[in-house]
Amino acid sequence: MADEQDDDTEKSEDPTQKRLDEAAKRGDVASSQEVNTWFVLAGGTLVLSVFSGSVVTDLQTTMRGIIANAHAIPGDDGPALLKVVGNIELRVLAALAVPLLVLVLAAIGGNLVQHHLIWSAEALKPKLSKLSPIKGLQRLFSRQALANFIKGLLKLSLLGAVMTALLWPNRHRLEGLVSQDPASLLPFIRSLSLDLLGPVVAILAIVAAADYLFQYRQWFNRQKMSRRDMKEEFKQAEGDPVVKGKLRQLRQARMKKRMMAAVPKASVVITNPTHYAVALHYERGMNAPVCVAKGIDAIARKIREIATAHDIPIVENPAVARALHATVEIDQEIPPEHYKAVAEVIGYVMRLRRAFGR
């Protein structure tokens, strides 16, 4: 029994789509910070390679204008000074608008390639587990923490080796930068930065892909379900079998009560004679007789009793009774294939009524 309980609670089953959707609503999705970092770094590299020249030119023009007209800046007039500062801010923002937009889009893209946009306040809710020292130690020495530590060492080793290999040939030139004109430093720094960022972006792309696969596997394992979880979810989706059984019994009881109340309105009851009973109602002008009650065994016996008590004609015709019970539902007209047989029965009943003066 203990082994069965352990098997029932062991999270060994792949999560259902419902489980994954609920996790996404809570904000629990597979996400790698390395992917986000790579997108931002790649966006920064794009900005540096494409927009750095225009940004520097615009900022130089703005700064030169400030320096050339420094004597005209109204230092003793507060409102006028604020207006000048506002104009400078607008020019700086205009120069940086496109690069900043690229970086924002890169940050958003880092999340979109991993999962769709999610709006959830679950992560903002205070949790006592975050304040627990025991939980903190468990997170500190968890598998995730170990993976992050190893990942950090690999990144430092790889990036350090690449940067050393690229900077070492330029070490003598780097030493002489302090004595060069600042204006001549920008092209060199831009070129050297792009030389460094290219390999760094390539290496981090591999790190980000590997980290995402690891994070996805960790997240998928967290979403796994036990057999008990599967049963509970099935109950929620399909309904508790016990409750469904009780509802079915109630529906059957109501249908039986309604049927028995309709038997006195029947024109004839066709029987098997003991196992089947089908009560039909027919009036002139109707397209076809309508089944108002049917049943087998105990229900059939009850239908016959009510019919007898209300002087409803009972006709024994086993073949027709079985056929009607199998093909017609309550409050439905009989199928066309039974018109002839039922017409003969109703005609027989009408002849009896005329003979007895009813």
C-alpha cells in the first residue's frame, strides 16, 4: 500500500496543456536570463556599429553650440535658463531616441522568443518562503544555484580568454592612449569595441542557447504531475464520477416521474407483454403518434398499472414494443418505418372504443 501511495504521488507524468496554461497565468514560464542578456548585448552591438557615428555627430554639434554660445546663456534668469536646459535635453533625447528604441525592442524580443507576453501579479505577491532562512539555504545550495555558478565560471573563462587574445596585440597602443588627442580616441575605441563585441556575442549565443535548454528542462520537470494530480485534473475537467452518477440518478428520477404523469394522456400502451411497455399519444390532425412514456421491467410494469387504472388500452405486440423502445425517445414522434404497424394498433384500439361506445 505504501508503494502504491508513493507511485501515486511521485511526479513522473508529463504535464497536461491545462497545467502548462495555469503555470503561464501565474507567470511561471521557461525563461533564461542569458537569452535576455544576449539580445540586449546584440542590440548594443548593432547600435554601436550602425548608429554610433550619427549619435556622436549630433551630440558634438549640440555640445559645440553650447560652448560657442556659453556667454549667451542667461545664468541670472531662472525661467530662461530652464528653457535652454530643456532645449538641450530634447536634442540629446532626439540623438539617443533610435538607439534607445533598439535596446528596448531587443529586451522585449529576448522575452518574446522564449514565451508570449504574460501579465501576472503573482510574482509581486509577498511570500513567507522568501523570508525563510531554511528556504534561502535550500535555494543557495540547489541544483539551480550550482548550475548558475558553473555557468558563471565558464562565461568568465571564455570571455576572459577571448578578450585577452584580442587586446594583447594592442597592449602597446593602449598604453599610449593617454597621450593622444581625445578626438582621435573615439574611432579607435569604436573599432576595438566592435572587435571585442563580435566574438563575445557569438560565444554568448551558444551560452544562451544551452542555458535556455537547461532552464526549459528545469521548468518542465517542475510542471510534471503525479497520477493523483492527473486524476484530480480529470475530475475537474470531466466532473467527479460520484457527483455525475448522482446527477444522472436525479435526472432519471425526474424523467420517470414526468413519464408516469403523462401515461394517463396516452392513447394506447404497447407491451412485450411483461418486459417492455411503450405509451403512445395520438389525436386527429397529428403527423404521427408521440411516445409519452417507455420502459422495461419495473418501469414497464408501473406503466401498465397506471394505464389499467385510467382505462388506457393495453395491446400486446412484442415486436412493435421492442422496436419502438429501441428507436423512439420520450416526447418524439415514432419513426416513419413504424407508421404502418402502429397505425394498425391504433386502428384496432379505435374500433374497440367504437364497439364499446367510448
